[in-house]
Amino acid sequence: MTRKILTGIAGILVALLIGALIMLAEGYRPLATYAALFQFSLFGLSPLATTLKNSVPLILTGLSASIAFASGPVNLGQPGQLAMGALAATLGGLFLHLPAGLEIPLLALLAMAGGALWSGLAALLRIAFAMSEFIVTLMLNMIADFFTAWIIAFPLLDPKAFSPMTRQIDRAGWLGEMGGFSGSVLFMAAAVAMSWFVFRRWRAGYEWRISGQNSLFARLGGCNIDRNFVSVMLFTGALAGLAGGLVVMGGPHRFLKGLGANYAWDGVMIAIVAGSGLIATLLYGLFFSAIQTGSLGMELITDVPSEIAQVLQAVLVLVIVAGREFVRTALDRAEARRQARERAA
Amino acid sequence: MTVLIGILNGMISGATPILLAALGGAFTYHAGMFNIAMEGMMLAGAFGGVMGSFFLHSWPAGILCAILASLVMALIFILFSVVLRTDEFVTGIALNLFAVGATTYLLRQTFHVKGVFAGPGIVAIPKVAIPLVDRIPLVGQILSGHNLLVYAAVLATLATSYLVFSTRFGLRLRAAGYNAACLDSSGVSTTRIRIHALLLCGVFCGLAGAFLSLGYVTLFAENMSAGRGWISLAAIILVSGNPWGIALISLIFGLFDGLGLLLQGSGIASQFTSMVPYIATLAALYVYSIRKKGRA
């Protein structure tokens, strides 16, 4: 645990250093840039609230990827599941008109169902036809992308809009702000807490984790591998779908072009950096969100384009992951050498 | 008849980038690596191609820069997965995202545009008419007049097949995948073989990228590889890395790609026609799994 934290912090420092070198090479001032980056994401109530709000889709898709990777299924379908979740929530918001106390939870549930439907399709193809979920989920991402693009361009197009988007959802489905903090943060916190509980404390989560670590052992121990596979896919799909629903309900209140942005892939990246740990996913998600949120403000007061955030993120991932693996092999090697020496003596 | 020729020509140009990338991936597949970085290498290649062609005003320079950009990605992959022994899957995913981020950033930095860079300054790779063949009616229209890289892809298929199955390097390559410990104990470094395989993959993906940005279209768009790297990965898995099998699968995908383009004229929404290659991939996976079940 301590080693994980130490390599994480060291990795972040090295990555920021590499980022600084890139900026120097481009002729920017790294210190001033980083100062602006964190000034606009962490210092003050309003930047912090924005960072938290932006972290919602990152953390939820990251959690989805973390739980999937740690349990075995290579679910890389978060982008598609997020889009389908957002679509389901939008559909609900357009055609259901209930009081807010019912509408909001219902839309969240619909979003989860939308995401689970899309991941469930991949699970079905895997169980019934042994089609690798890895490629299937990737292909379903593209299909969901085009499908939602069609929905918002034709059947649900807002006639008053200049670019493809739906009408706004019922006002009862809007997630308001509480003390400057978006209501979607509450949903995220609940989802994180529940995921942690299911994954770490429930029997189902135990079976998932064991199946992920050693599928043969899990089967001999009496776990139903297929059933666990399906339930993990449904659970992680629902998480990614919820991310999409919350983006719609807390943000533009409609499905518009480019809604999913790069959230889901960033989420996958976060899961990878976090080594599929749930708490680590939460922390790295907040950190990545801080970088993304701050980069927009940074662009305003420095010349550095906000796209540097994407470069910084990828460098972070590579450096932290490689550092972690490198330390592990180095320690293993030292241990092996020590044992060899003991045996020789 | 013109429709048929249109479909066939669409098929050939749709197949080329997938074929080139998949041939590159075939080397790493045979070397026993789980290389999923073709997508990122191709994207980097596409960007490098536009850079080289625009600033050096020539398409050969564009191709060269495309290969160099893709090789940079391959070198990063080597550094992380072979030298530092990071998980290949993780490295691949991170590298793909790095390619998207870096090209988007560089697009903004060098050309000061967001999304798409197109301009008359980009020199496209020329189309080549094959002498004699282009005089034959019908056959000439189908076989001749394609982009130079289309013919390069055909040669690449031949070369890959020869390299993998008929040379000492190919034997070692397959040994690295079949039994790495055995290869190491016979005095050949598996690490070195894998590095060579990745470099070859970089070159091929660079060519695929150059075809995307200087042949298929003459522009660079954010994330323009659009999942072709993943489709090429599927193609490799479907035929267990056999170059001729890859060529066949790529042509089938190209056919659906071309059909999608053709259907756009018929009133079906373009979003659905764009889905076709991805659905075709799912269908191919389905057929593959059914066949495998039948054999077992």
C-alpha cells in the first residue's frame, strides 16, 4: 500500500517534470503554467466545485473499467455504454413528466439500464458464441456512437437547433446545484460507495475478485464463472451508463453532438493508472479532472493550448504504470538474488 | 457496370490501411506479443505524413515522416513493454490515447486549427497507372490507377508472407511466440526479435497512416484512424496472423466499407452506412467462433 502511494506520487512528479520539459521545448514557462493549471482547478470554492463536477463521468467510467479489469472481463465498452446511458436518460427526460423527486432517480435508473443493455449485449455474445468481449465492446462503441448521432440528427432533432441535438429534457429531471456543488456529485459519491461495498464486502464482489485473480480456483471453489461474467458486465455497464445520464442531467440537459467527449477513454486510462483499485480510481479521477478543468483556465491566461492536458495525461499513465512495474520487477529481482545468496551460503 | 467498378475500387482503397496495419501487427502476433497499439501508430503516421508532405512539399517526404512518426510510437512501446516490462495491454491502451492527445496538441500547435487540417499545401501520394494493364477494358479500370500505396500493400503482403514463413528471421520470430524460453536457450535473444517485430510493425503502420492522410483523403482530422487499428487487430486474430488470410479479410472489410459509401447515395442515413464495417467485424467474429466450435 505504501509502495503504491510512493510510486504514484513519484510517478506524478516525474510526469509533471516531463510535461515541464515539453513546455520548455515549446518555449513556455512551466512553473507559471502549472500555477495557472492548479489555480483554476483546486484553489477556491468555485474551481473546486467545477473540478468535482467534471470528475463525475471520469470517476464513474474509471470505476466501471476498474471493476471489470479486476474481475476478468476486458470491458472496453465504456464509451458506448456511456452514450447509451445518456440516450436512455434523455429519452426518459423527454417523454416522462413526473415530479422531480421521482423523475431524477428514474432517469438515473434508466441511464444505468441503457448502459447495462449495451454491455449486456457484449456479454450475451460472449456467453452464447464465445466472441471475445474485448473486440466486441470496441466495435459496439463505434456502433453506439453512430447510432446516437443518428438519433439526435433525425428522430429526436430539435427543430430550432443549428447542430444535431435533442430538445431539453423535462425541467424536473435537471440536477440542480447545492451550495455551488452539482447534484451529480452526490450521485457519484453514492455510486462509488455502493460499488466499493459490493466489490469489497459482498459475496458477489468476492466471487468477482477471485474470478479475476484465478478463474480456475474460483470455478473449483464453486463460483459460476459465466454468471459472474454476465453480472460484472451488467454492473460495469450500468456504472458507465450512469455517467452518461448524469452528464445529461447535470450539464446541457439534452443529448447534443460530442456529449460523451473523451470521458470514457479517460476513465479507462484512470483505471489503468489506478491498477484497478477502487479508491485509487477515485483519487486519480479527481486528479485527472483537476488537470482537465485547470487547462481551460490556463489557456486563458497563458499561451499554452489546453490540449497539453491530453498529452500530460498520457505521459502520466505511461510513467506511473511503467514506474510501478519497474519497481516491482526490481524488487522481485533483488529478492531472488537474496534467496540465491542464502542458498549458496 | 460503373457501379460494380465503383464498389471494387472502394473495396480496394478501404482495404489498404487495414491490410497494411494488420500486416504490421502480424509480425508482433507471431512474436507472441499482444500488440494493440496499431491504432495509435497509424494515427501518428497519418499526422507525420501530413506534416512531412506539407512542410517539405513532397509526398515521398510525407511517407518518410509518416514512417518516422509511427516508429517513434513503436520505440515508446519498446521502451515500456520490452525494456521496462510494463503490461503490453496497458502500454497499448496508453499509447493509443497518447497518440490521440499528442496529434491533437500538435495539430493545434503547428497548424493553429482544431479538428481538421486540410490545405492545398499537402501533396497527395500519386495514383499509378500500370502500363499495358490499364489498356485492358474492365480489368484495367479495376487493377490500374490506384494509389501507389495500394500496390505497396500488395508487395507488403508478399514480403510479409516470405519473411515470416521462409526466412531464418521468420523462424525465430515464430519461435519467439511459440516458445520464448526455447529460443533464448538456443542463443537467440527473444527480446531482440520482439524489438525487430515492433519496428517492422511501426513501419507498416506508418504506411497505413500515410495512406489515410495522403491517399484516401488529403487532410488530417482528429482521431482519423477511427477504429481501423482495432479492425486490423480483429483481422489478425481471425486468421491467426496468416498474411494471405489477412489480405482476404481486409478485402472483405474494404468491400463493406465501399458498400457503405455507395449506400450513402441511396437515402439511407450516413450514420448507418458508417456502422457497416464495425457490424461486419462482429459478423466475422461470429462466423469465426461458430467455425471453431464446429472443429472442436
